[in-house]
Amino acid sequence: MLDGHLARLGMDLVFIDGNHDNHEALRALPKEPDRTSHVTPHIKYLPRGGRIKHGGQTIGGRGGAFSIDFKRRTEGVGWWPREEVEAHDVQALIADGPVDILLTRDVSSGFGGAKPGIVRRSQEIQDRAQVSCDLIHQAVNALTPTVVFRGHWRRRLTTDLYQYKQKLHPCRSFGPGLFGRR
């Protein structure tokens, strides 16, 4: 149904994976020359570490995130072992040089304040979640995007990028609720 609407509008939809997606199935999709994978004729998966060009802008994809509730989920149904951000995917994205826009599932640790409720979790869970955030922060620092669009923590966060209380480069992070109320 969505693919039909996109076809009528002459549009394509490109997405990155999250933390509750079937990562094995997504990774098994045949790759196009630009490393995207068609799920339908008008819906494409932008794999971890992938990038596309659109309107003269380079858009990088950095999917994946740690599910803090994975112990309550069923493996292969609502949780997959390869959901977390992996260093080799970040390195592959960085190796291809800067991007104008970065799409991520999790938030860069450099944006801060984006993980409500995580402090109520065990230190082990907090530490595992932090790994993804730190890897994404590494990517943001190396890729110097002007804009980062991210999801996950179901909290709106629009902010500049800082490290050690110093602004790094002009970069804005936009999360869920971007067009909603504050």
C-alpha cells in the first residue's frame, strides 16, 4: 500500500534499521550498486555505514541501537543479537569521508540529555547503551554533518554538538517529535 502511494507521488522512501528490526533479513537483501537494498520498488534500506546522494547532499546511514528491555523480548521476534551499533560499520561510514546529513537510530553521546529513564536501569544496561552512543559520537565527530536526524529515546532533542563543554562544529540534532509540540 505504501509503495503504491510512493509510486503515484514519484517518490522513494529510504530508511535505516532500528533496534527492533530483523537485522539478519535486512543484511541478506540484495545490494544495489549504491549499497542500498530495495525492499519494494519504492522503499529502500540504507544499510549501516551506507550513504546516498540526494539533491546534492550526501546522506549517511548509521542504524542500530541497544534495546534496554531486551531481556523481556523474544529473540528473533522483538529482539535480534546484532541490533547494537558495531564499530566496523562506523569505521566503514567514516572511511568514505564527510556527510552533509547523518541518519541514526541512537543518539550521539555528544548531544546529551536524550535518554530518559535509562538512569533507572542497572549499570550494566547503562554501559551497554552507552557503547552505541559513543560509537555514533565518534562517527559524528569524524563525518562533520550539518544535521543529524535520530530516533530511539522517544524524546525530542534539538541541540548543538558539544564535547567537553566546547562546541565542536555547527551541527544540529533532531529527534522524534521534530514537527510536533515541545
